Amino acid sequence: MTAEVLDDPAGRDGLSAHFLLGSYRLVQRLGEGGMGVVHLGLDRHGKAVAIKVLRPHVAHDPAARARLAREVETLRRIRSPHVAPVIDADVEGDRPFIVTRYVPGPPLDDVVDVQGPMGPADLHRLGRGLAEALDVIHASDVIHRDLKPGNVLIVDGDPVVIDFGIAHVADDVRLTMTGLVMGTPGYLAPEVIEGDPVSTATDWWGWAATLAFAASGRPPFGRGPMDAILTRVTSGEPDLTGVDKRIAPLLYAALAPVPHERPHQRDVVAALERYAHGGRVTDVIKVRRPPRPSASTASTQTMQMPRTSVMPLSRNGAQPSPLPAARGVAPAVLPQTAPMLPPPAPDGMPTGQPDRTAYPPQNPGEDDWGLLEGGPPPVDPRIGRPSRSGTVAALLAVLVAAAAATPVVAAAGLFLWTVLARTTDRSVTSLIMRRHDKGQRRSDIPVAVITGPWHLVLEVLASVFGALMPALIALSGAFCAALAVVAVQGTGSPEPDRFLPLAAAGLLAGLMAWWGPGGASLRRGTRSIVRGTSPGVSASRVVVLLLLVAAGAVAAAGVVNGEPSWWPTGTSWARQLHLP
């Protein structure tokens, strides 16, 4: 189910290219796992699929077949664009197999290896997609248990979760006495390693480990011997060096070795959204207290494993040259010059209070997460504010009425509103980012006023280009509505310059401007203006009422006038086109 094609023409699993398996023809071997080999195949209609075939040496094992049958039943219950669904299966034949959607994307670990660690925007997109996948998976009473970079394919920037080879229904019996034989060290949750019951918190642990890799380009628990990696996992010793300090507290908390100490999935998603909007995740979650070293282990916490004594094998099995220190094997515990374990919490820390002593300050004047002393950085004040959807809908009603009665005025008004809203959004965003980078200063407002004209010029140019798509959609909508009127009436010729077609054009233009290219800035700016001009629930209701009255008055004026007013042109554009 991965997009990596392995050079294996002979087929080490006994299945060569063009082999016919059921109604599917094998094309190439894509990859392999503990239970089977994955092939790229074609169905009878020539559609590409991924076929997972149980390994020949275990195909006759009744327990393996039963496990495959459970896997099939599990996958058939899951439907999500972020999860590769099951299409077909045969668990009774000589070669049991399951067929899933072929996902034409590289695995996350290859993407990071080639392109480097992900930036904030891509990291948020990855985290949100994986969170949506886990929500769907868990809603089906399923736990994946092996979420890792190799089981996440990237298609057009979005993640797709694959390989439920060790997933099982939450109330099902344990498939094995331990999960160690069916997983990857460093991405197995502590409870899986120790054979304890798994839960949804297990997959959220894998979510955090996968994001930590994507953010830093390194496995969060290092490389090296399996027992060393598993020791770091079970003791909660992730290495988050290189991870954006704004999201590091969230990942550190989610990688807690004890499931009940991890933040709830709702808090994880809320903190992720806070991170995406420039806020700090510690406003949503509590950062777990790092383990306090005991006297018996104090001596071992200053030991360092030689970095060149452990060299991971490459994919072809060859042993590479020693890794450089920056990508070397992360020791179980590093010395204080490159600490992996967070320093112990200071004495007297109130129990149950949020603790940010997980990592030492990187520079003077910074706290443990790299944030300036004297308080957190300014959070976007627009986060969590009312969306004022009712007021926005009332504004749309005014636009539709104006488009039917005075189309030219409506078009000019929509353009001017777009410029105003986008300029407001750009100015507010610039102010927030400046305060985030440099802190709050007395010069913030004067600088915002000085840069206002420049923001206006930029948004006028952007709005000119942004108006092209709404204009085309409005024009098309007017003609389509005119044809629909003729079809309903059964007589006459299309008149796109009448009330109903023009109202449809105004509605489509407003929706396209709102949701089309550049719509995000229009939405933020509009809501900022609305909230600023009508603070409070009572004021908002009054504004909505006034807007609806205005929309009704404009529509009534158009009806009384008998036809749309084309002021200041005085001539219908449809008549200028010599339409009948």
C-alpha cells in the first residue's frame, strides 16, 4: 500500500509480476510487513489496487488466518479520506489476501528524508489529518496500535493512514501476548511494549511520535539497539531537539509513558489548532512534570553511550559509515551538555499546576519553552471570538437584494467591502505577528497607521485579481438562472438582466468571494469589522435587524421601479450585448 516499488522481479513471496490472484493481476511488489507482502495490482476494470497477501510460511496457520479475517472486518467498518479502505478480501483461499485502495503517495518518512522537517503549516496539516483519521478509527471501536511514519502516506500534502496489520477491535481478545513481534521500536506505545491493555490513548501516543519525527526529521526516541530504544519509550524520554518550541510541550505531554497522564484527544486537537493560529499550546494542556531522578540512578544519568558504536542498517541491509553527532544514536540518557532528560522540577512546585520545566532555557531571558519572560507571546485575539454568522448572512442578503435592484452599485459595493475587509485583516495580522516576534511596544499603533496605506494598495491589487472569479461565476449564474426561468415558464427568451437572474448572480458572487481564492482574508476581515462595529449580543441583533430591513427596502424599491436600475451607466449590459 506504499508507493515505493521494490526491485524484486522474481517475487520472494512466490508471486511474480502478472500473476493472477483471484480476479486481480499483480503488477509490482510495493512493500512487506510482518504478516504479508503488499503488491500493486489491477482489478478486472484496470483500476490500480493494493493487495496484501499473507506470507506463504504462515498462510496455513489458522491463527494467522483468523487474525486476517478480523483485520478485514475491522477495515470494512472504516470510511475516511484519511484511511485506506478495504475493497475486497479472500481469507479462505490457498493464498489469503485483502484488497485496499491504492494510495499513490510516498510514506511520511521518505518525504521527511527528502524534503527535511516540516514547517508549521505542513505540520498542522499532517496533525489535523491524522487526528481526523484517528477519530474515525476510534469511532469504529478500533485501535491501530502501530501509527508511525511508515504507515502514513502523503498524497497532495494530506496524510492517509495504512496498514492495520495489528489493529484490532477494542473489545476483541488480545492477538498476541506482546506487541513487540508486530511493531516498530520507537513507535510502539509503552503499554504495547509492556503488554498492558491498549486504548485510544495508545494511538494518540503514536500521533505525537509521528509528528515529532515530522517536525525534527529524527525518531523521537533515537536509533540503536532495540532494548535501548524501548527503555527510552517506557521511561518517557523523548528527544525533541529541533521541534518547534511552540508545539514541543504538546508532543512531550502526549508522549507520557502512563496513558492517563496524556492529554485528552479533545485537548490535543484544541492545542493543535491553537498552535496553528500562533498561540501557545500550554494555554490548553498541562505540561507533564519530568521524572525526578532518584539517588540510585544518579550515577547512571551522567553516562553517555558512544555515538559511533551503534550504526543502523540501511534499507538494503548494508552497514553505513558512522553517523555524525547531529544524527547519531540518541543515548538512553545524555550528559548535561546535551540533555535528553528534562531537569527535575524545582522544589516547592505546586502539585497539579502547569509545569514548563521540561527543557532547559536555550538563551538568557527565555523560559523552558523558548518563550520570553514576562508572560506568553500575544495570542491572536480573533481566536475563539464569535463568528457572527448571522450578521454575515444579513450582509449577504443586502448584497443579493442590491444585485437584483441596482447591479452596478452592488458590484462596486462588494469590491469596496472586499478591499476594506482584506486591508483590515492584513493590518491586524501584521500587528499580531509584530507583537509575537518583538513583544508589545508603544510604537505598535503608530506603525500600524503608517503601514496602513501600503496594506491598502496591496489589497486593492489583490482584490482586482480576486474579483475575476466571482465575476465569471456571477455572469454564468445570471445566464443559467435566465434559462431556468424560461424553462419553468415554457415561453419567452432568456433575460439575464432581470430581477431573479441578477439576484442569483449576486448570491453566487458573494459566495465565491467568501469561499474562493483569497476568501480566508475576506472572512477574517469581515468578522473583525462586524465584531468591532457591533460589540455584544444586543448590538449584533440590532445590526442584523437593520441589515434585513435595508435588504427588504432595496428589494421593494426595485420592484416598485419595475426593472433593475443600471445607474450610473443607464444601460443594461445584456442590451449592450444585443441579447434578445
